[in-house]
Amino acid sequence: MTATPVAVTLAKHLTPSDDVLAQEVGDEVVLLDLASERYFGLDPVGTRIWTLLPDCSNLGAVLTQLCAEFDAPREQIESDLLALANSLAEAGLVTVD
């Protein structure tokens, strides 16, 4: 039986999994999932999102910070943030609360 994925919304808090090692390489981050032994790469914006996750109460707070830092429409930042958050959750790299 496959677990139903949790819908990631701006109200959710994402926590990096204990089974994930993160290493900065230049302005990017490489993630190693120890459980699956798979590597994942994050571009500079994904890296910024990854670094904000532990300190923000939810994805809405991450969105607010990103909007202050990047010159892009809020709707585009939100769409990209939720897409990455869903990808991280589906890969088991984060837990969703």
C-alpha cells in the first residue's frame, strides 16, 4: 500500500529529514538521501529555500522572505516554492507538518 502524499500548502512547515546530508558546493547545495542513496541538486534559489526551512514557521514565511529577496512576481515565487516543496516531500527529503 502506497501512502497518500500530503498536500503541501503555504500553511505547512517543512523539516529536512534526518536521513539527508546537505553539502554546499559554490552557490548550490547537493543533498544525499542516506535511505535511498540518491543525490539531489538544488540551484541557488532552491538552496536559499533549503536554508530558510529550519528557521521559518511555515512556507508562507518562506514565501515572504523570498519575495523580499528576489525581484519576481509573488505568484511566480509562490508557484516555484510549492513545486520545489512538493518535490522535496515526494522524494522523502523533508517531513511535512
